[in-house]
Amino acid sequence: ATLAGSAEYYTGSDDVAIDYVFNGTWADIHAAQDLYYSGFYGVGAWTHNEDEVKALAAIVNTEARIHGYSTQAPESLVTKAEPSVAGDILGQMQDLNYERSFGIYNANADRDYPEMALLGKKLTTIPGASTWMFSTLTGIISDNLSLSQSQIVLDKGGNTYEDVSGIDMIRNGTMASGEFIDVMHGSDDLHSRTQTEVFRQLVVKANGGSKVSLSDQGVQELVATVESQIRISIGNDFILENLETTDAGGGVVVIPGYEIEVGLVSDLPANIRAQRQAPDIRFQAVLASAIHKVIVR
């Protein structure tokens, strides 16, 4: 803004500095953003206040989103107490076992917000196709931590941004609970696509003058849609197409990496049939995972 000549705000140039105070909370901001546009996935906030970070994390961990935060508190590099002490936000988040919040220790976190750089880089990749480990961040200065300091952060479920053999990189790419971020990212993607496509199938059929019948044949049409979304995740290298195992004789047997189960329409309770609800469609699948460590002997 330029208010040249303004006695109240004039600072000797055309720049104007105005203090702005917001009396709400980050929870209020998150709710307002969700109301304005709910189609976002990654959540971060311009705050490293311990209570505010935990309050925002508590909300996001009830949603199908992920939350990033960072800290430069010296308590992060101290062995975790039981329970975690004030200042050790990494330890506190681990105590809460949050699966949708990841934290990064960085000496310049309050200035640079490395969690934003990591979200910006990895959310543009195919969900589940890329590990968040090894990521080099633009505009973020890496730390030179000792082995013990680095391990303390990792033991708390936190992540570091370190110089490893001349490479600036994220270690270990995990949520506070220890779950890998890419697993949550890929799972949410599969869930969202499946939900969307099954719903689309019902809508398209109805608007085309037909329906998906409440019959075993109709349910199999929905099963085919679910399987098509699983196949996309296989193509994204998130789910294994096949898994090799051994039989009782020690021979190698190849089995599918996923399995879909669905009940019969005739087994549905009368009240469920009356609501036109199909039998539950359930599947289990083997994650493709990623290699983070290699030992060559």
C-alpha cells in the first residue's frame, strides 16, 4: 500500500506498516477456510506456538487431510521424557499418536517453515507413488546434526532436514505416530477416488434412465468400480499387483496383492434392504512400500 504524505502512517518512504490483530484462533481460521473451500488436503499454519499447533493437529487428525508443522526448540534435541516436557512439541505429538501430523526439526524453522516446502513439493506428486524421505527442499537451509541429535528427533517420530553425504534431505518422512507420510497420502487418495467413482456410477445410471439394481449382479458392477480404483493404485506403485510367497514345500507361489470381499444381497437384513443399501464391499491389499535402507555385504 502507498499512502505518501499520510502523517499517521508515513515512514519516510511509500511503504506503510499496519499492525493487524486477529482475536480468533487457528481453529477458527481452519473452519472458515473449510467453509469457503473444502477441497484442500495439506494443512499448515504460520505459527509454532505449542498450544496452537496441538489445537490445529487435533482438528486435522479427525479429517481426511494431513498436517505439517516444524520446530527449532532446543528441547527437540534432548532425549524424550515421559511424559514429554513443555517445549518438546515432537514428543508431545508422538504421545498423542497422531497419524496425520508430521513435524520437522530445523534450526531456522521459525523463519523458513520447512513443513510448507515439503508439502509444496510432495503434494504435487502422484499420491503414494513417492516416498517423502530423501526430499531436497527449495529455500531451506539444512542442519548439521550429530548422529545422536538426529536419532533423538527420529525416535520422537519427528523428521530432520540434514546434510547427508553432501545431500540436503528429509529424514525419515513419517507422521508423529511413526506411519510413513506417503502411506497416508496414498491411502487417502485411494479412499477418495473409490468414494467418488462409486457415487458417480450411481448418478450416471440414474440419469441415463436405469439403475444399479439391488442384486448380486448389480453389486458386482460396484465391485468392478472398486477394483478399477485399486488397479489405479497398483499403476501408481502404491499397491502390489502380485505377492510372492512360499508353500508348505518351499516352492514359490504367486498370489494377488489384493482381495475384495462382498456379501450376498439375500443375506442382508430386511431393514437394510428397505433402505436400498448394498452389502458392504471390503478389500485388503499389500502396500508396495519403498526402500529407505540398503545393506550390501
